Amino acid sequence: PPGFSPESARQDIPILHRTVNGHPLVWLDNGATTQKPRQVIEALGAFYGAANSNIHRGAHTMAREATEMYEAGRSAVAQFLGAGSPDDIVFVRGTTEAINLVAQSWGRANLGPGDDILVATLEHHSDIVPWQLIAKETRARVVPIPLTPEGAIDQDAYADLLSSRTQLVAVSHASNVLGTVPPVKEMTALAHRYGAKVLVDGAQAVAHFPVDVRDLDADFYAFSGHKLFAPTGIGALYAKPEILQAMRPWQGGGNMIESVDFTRTTFAPVPHRLEAGTGHISGVVGLLAALNWFTSFDRDAVAAYETALMTYAQQALATVPGLEVLGSAPERIAVLTFTLAGHDPAGIADWLDRDGIAIRAGHHCAQPALAHYGLESAARASLALYNTSEEVDQLVASLRRLQEAPEAEQPGRI
Ligand code: PMP
């Protein structure tokens, strides 16, 4: 479609021009992590080469410069998510830490015996286990929201599970294993009728379609920078200001206090109250560069391109005998998890790797979603804006060669 060409993204990403096992790299493991444009790599070098300093304390020029960059990163994240203010954004290590923060701070204060936390069956383990941990301590219950055979969230079951006991609904904006994009806005509106809060796991969504947290009316929204062309170790949590302001510290240390006394310590306002210790300053610098890079593209055109590429990939994969893609919900992103009759997923990944094609095999940290299909493991090709139809063709050709190879040469033949 006009407005976006993958070449315009590819030319910025050095790693896409390397070879693996003698073949040009075909990176189809974007659900695990995305590759980085040179703008991000250069921003990290420039920070450490010319601007490194701790922030917020120390009245010197470079501390001020680093503080400005850090806060510019916060403003960019707020704008990217459609938040009303940079103060609504807490920097964290990633989605996992964001959800643990909400569970340990908000959850500890708001959950009690008999309360329900509704968690979609398709959630990543990082949106299940933190709730199990805090539920155990507060004697609340974690209740799974079932899936339909297509891999969508069963909306009738969801409506039936909601009650005045429901304190929180945890749902992904896009599934990392089925690709499903649930109707989060509608689910949020329904949860709010019962007074429940909604946490949206945006880890797989943010790189694929525009997000507006205020339009969704989400109470919490979490994402990881590394799935958005930024470095690992940095991510963000958005929370509605009135919720954030009431949140107690979950970790103590420097940067999060107003004054410390052995009789009484007072805390800084949010978001700083929830950011104990020295933050990942270079990570924020890299995240800012990644957001600047990514938002320079026409986002609707990127989403349209990815949808067209996904449709192409679905049709191409369907021509491989014995291949089945998991999940057929119509609203989805280009995460294509599949099984191939007679082949162990790890063997498929191993074979593709010999051709320079990177996919993921395993449980994808979403064991309940796979169990829904009676599986413990599957192969996953996950696409990003810089992937091309030629790369999809290479994937399909390699899978066909796997099937045609003598059995003794097929890794993981079952
Ligand atoms: N949620 C989803 C939907 C994910 O795909 C992932 C990463 N695979 C996570 C949460 C966890 O993200 P991170 O490991 O970056 O904290």
C-alpha cells in the first residue's frame, strides 16, 4: 500500500544485512524481540560517548542534560500512548516489571479475600504469575477467562464472570502466541460497570498498531521497549493519574523519597515514588530514539502493510501440507504460531536456522494458551514492519524442503 515500504525501515537496521549460517538473515522472531535501527544504536553511543551522567541529583551541566533527556523520553512515551501527562508514565524494566509493580503496589492495597482477578487464558506468563503471587498473599482469586475455539476471548463467558467481586481484569492488547487482538475497549467499558480496573498488556501491540490509552479508557497499560525497536531493560507503565497518585511505593531507595528520617520517611510524588534507584538512563535515551524512528513512519500505513503481509503469509503457509496455524480470530496481528505434522517444533526451528531463518519454538511463555489447543510446544513466526513477502517465501520454501528431505536428515522428526 502507498505510504510505507519495508525497504525504508530495512535500510536503517544494520543487523538485517548480516548472514547466518551462510544465508542472509530472515528475522521472524519479532515477538521475542525486535531489531534496532542505527538511530537507536547511535543514540546509545552518543550518550555514553558524550553525555553520560546520573540524573536528578548533582547540580552540574551533564546531570541537567541527562535529566532533560530522561524526561524527554517520558514525554515521548506519554505522547506515543496518548496519555494526558508525562507524569502518568513510570519507567520500568519491561512489561514484566510493570505488571509486578501494579500487583505489588495497587494489588496489595486493593485486593482482599473473596476478590476476583480475571485473567484471559491467552495471557503471557508475566500477566498470570504476578497475579497468582499477590492473590496468594491477599487471599484473592485468579479466574481465567476462557477462549473460543478460534482463540478469541469468550465474551459471553467474560460477561458472566464479571461481578461486584471483580477488582481487576488483566488482558493483552495482542496475544504473543495466537496473535489475537481482543476488543479491549469494549471489555474495559464492561469491567468499569462493575467498578473493576483493567490492566492491558501492550507488549505485542505497540509495534503493530496505534494505541490510545485514554480512548481505551485503560487503567493500566504496560509495554517493553525491546519489542519496539529500543534496547532491552527499559519499558513503561501508564496508569490513570488518580490511580497512580494513590499508589504506594513497591521498592524503596534513592530518587523516590522527599525526606528520610529514622522516625518518618516521606515519599516523592509519582511517577518518581515508583522508580527507586538509578534508572536505565541510556535505555530511556534509546527508547526515545526508537520512538522518534518508529513514529516517523505513517503508522496507519505500517499497520496496513503488516496486515497485507500477514494475509500473504497465512495463504503461503496454508500451501504447506500438514501445517496448521493456531488461532483464527479475525482481529489479529502477524504472529503466526503453527504446528507441522510429523515434526517437533524445536526441529523445525533448527532446520530453518540452517537457512538463516529465525523463528521461535517452545511454549512462548503462554502455556495455558497452548494447552487450549492440546499442545505443549509450537513454532512461531512473528512479523514486523521490516519483513517482506520474499522472506515469507523463503520461510515457506525452507519448510517444503524440510518435508522433502530424507527422513534421516530431518531434525526433530516425530
Ligand atoms: N506480555 C506479552 C504479551 C509478551 O509477548 C511478553 C514478551 N514475550 C511479555 C508480556 C513480557 O515482556 P518482557 O519479557 O519484555 O517483560
